[in-house]
Amino acid sequence: MQLGSIFIGLALALVVAIAVLDPLVRARRARAGLAPASGPAPEERYRQVLLALRDLDFDFQTGKVEPADYEVMRPSLMAEAAELLEALGGHHPDLEAAIEQQVAERRRTSGGDAPHCGACGAPCQREDRFCTHCGAKLAALCRECGRPALEEDAFCAFCGSALASQEGANS
């Protein structure tokens, strides 16, 4: 009976050793560039890492992930994503040009229509004097063109309209 117990104990120890060492061996092979052929393609792995980052951020924002865990997990996922992106070529000039074009279009169309807080960037109403998000004092806006003006200015520096009639109508 004792011999059977010894064999069962050794078998369990072997299974546990394999389960513990397998991820370590795979990680070492991946670092050495000897990743198994059965693993996902770099493009697919990159997509998986980005999805994991998105899910981690969402889980952190909803309180499912503790801050201490988040501070450990996010940098490692970011590092893995950077390595994969570099391995894939990393530089996408077409994508960067499209992003720059969208940013320029957004800046051109937003003009002075929607004022934002200069401290935190939160959207504000024209009649607001203080930011409802951070409490910072907002710059006065010209009623004609919507551009920011200093409170001591008598005329708008952009369109020349008189600002003296705006007393009490900041931002």
C-alpha cells in the first residue's frame, strides 16, 4: 500500500512540475525567437494584446481590477504591444497621415463654437465663468467670433469688436 502511495505522489508531483514549468519554457522560447509554429501570427497576437489592453482599462475604470494589479499589468501589456508593433514594422505613414488629416479637420470645424476649459479641456458653456469639471476660472470669450480674450481687453484681438459691453459675460 505504501509503494502505491509513493507512485501516486510522484505522478502528481510530475504533473505539477510540468504545469508550472511549461509557461516558463514557452516564455524563454518566445524571447529567444523560438516561438512554436502553432502560436498565433504576430498580427493576430498584436490584435489580442490591444484587446487585452482595452479590456484591462475598462475593468480598471469599472472597479473590477485593483489599482495595484493595474499598475503591474498595463506596463507589461504596453511593452508587449510595442515589441510586436516593432516586429511588424511599426511605422505606418498612411495611418499617421490619415490621423493628422482628421485632427486638422476637427480643429478647422470646431473653431470657436464649443469653448473648453484651458486647464482640463472639459467642454463649457459660453456663459460659464468657472469650469464645472475642475473649477478653474475660464477666459472671457468674444461674443462675435468666440475667441478667448483677457478680461482687461476692451476690444477683441481677432475681430476687433468691443468687449466692454460684455461685462459679466465671461467665457
